[in-house]
Amino acid sequence: MQIIKKINNNAALGLDGSGTEVVVLGKGIGFPDMPYELTDYNAIQRTFYDMDPRYVQMAAGIPSAVLEASADIAEQAELELECELSPNLPFTLADHLNFAVERVKKGIALATPLSYDVRHLYPKETALGEKALDILEQYTGTRLPAYEAINVALHLINAGSESGDIHSMMMALKITSDVDDIIEKELHITLDKDSFQYSRFAMHLRYLIQRLSTGKQVEDQGVGLLGQMRREYPEVYACAKKVVEYFASTWDWQCNDEELLYLILHIYRVQQKND
């Protein structure tokens, strides 16, 4: 392999046997004068293909331990999420983690206001974010605060090949927060966001948003339960109607009776948990 450009002492750009550009990590791999022929392949710890050039130079100021940790996290995420992630993830995540480590050393804490919504809408990514803190600690000896698991989860969500639309993700988080506010105001409760009932509600809302935004609602089977729910649980029915009105006025989405019925059932469950 030919090493053609130094990134830092432990990272460089190289050309593989087919002439394809690759980012190479390895102890001292960027130290010799460029270009040179790398013959000891045992010196290579990791290689990264299809990198966006904008992110390559980002690695120059990042410690190799953080880069190694980020690469491990990205590999773990691809296995557990069973999807293709952006090839830039190890570097964008490393950039974030490096600043997070620096903040911890300086005693600076930053809040993550969307933590509850991310945790319940994206439980797999959140669990991976928590594992990521363990991996980073193994490599660097620094333990990041628990809220950083949510920030890692956001990076993983954005890096997903199918769910990587950051606009859609932030839209879903905003809608969830808005709907939570409507429910708390209409039913005069404070949602227990650590409860199983809320977790089920948040997951239902996530898929409802996906259906409404793509125009693929649950089929309206006319089960006849809506009138019964309206009579037996008028407050919950009125609350669900407020949510439906919010969808229509803010997002131009129309809910059919079947979707309204499911929404009532889930709101009823979180209300019962609070009561």
C-alpha cells in the first residue's frame, strides 16, 4: 500500500492495490516522509473507505484513542442495527466525542433537552449510545456523563442509510414533544416518561408520524368502538381530538377514525399510569 498524505502521526491517506483512496490508522503510520510504500501490513489497525474529503482532515486533531473508540462504536452499531451506516460516522462521532472529553476535563456540562424523546423513539440507538460510553472509557480512561449516550444515539440515527434524514428525525422529536405538551395540558397530568406505558405510547407515536407523513394510515375497519370510547372516556377522547387537530393545522395530516381510536387507547394507558 502506498501512503500518500499525512493526517497526523497515526493516520494517513493511502492507495490500496487497486488505486482506491483509503484512510489508514496505525501507530506511527503518518510519521515517515510522504509518499512511501507501506510493506508491513501489521502496522495497519484500521482502514476506512468512501470517506468524504471534508471529514478526513477532521481527524488531524483527534487523538488516536478516540478515533479507535469511534470506529469500534460504528462497527458495533452496524451489527446491532443491521443497517448500513454512513462511512463518515467514525470521524464525525470521534469529533463529537473528542470535544465531549475536553468538556468533561474542564468541568463543563451541557443539557440534552430531547433525551426522553430520543430514548423512547429510538431505544436501540440509545442502548448503543450507553455502550459507546463504556467503549470510550476503555480506550481513553475518561467516563462521559450519562446524557452523552443520547448525543451518540443522535449521531447513529443520522448516520443510518434509511433513517439518516436529520430533518425527519428532528421533526419526529418536535412532534413528540408537542403532543406530550398537549396531553399534559388537556388531562392536567405530568407524564411519567420512565414508565412502560409511556414507552409504548412514544413508539406508537413514532410509527403514527411515519404513516401520516407518507400517507399510509392503518386501514379504517369501522370497528364501531370510537363512539363507545367517546362516551366512556370523554376527557381522553377530547385530548386525542386536540392531538389530531394539531396534526391537521400544523402538518396538514388527516387522521382517520382507526388512527384516532388507537391514539385514544394509548393516551388512556398513560393517563391510567399517572392516575
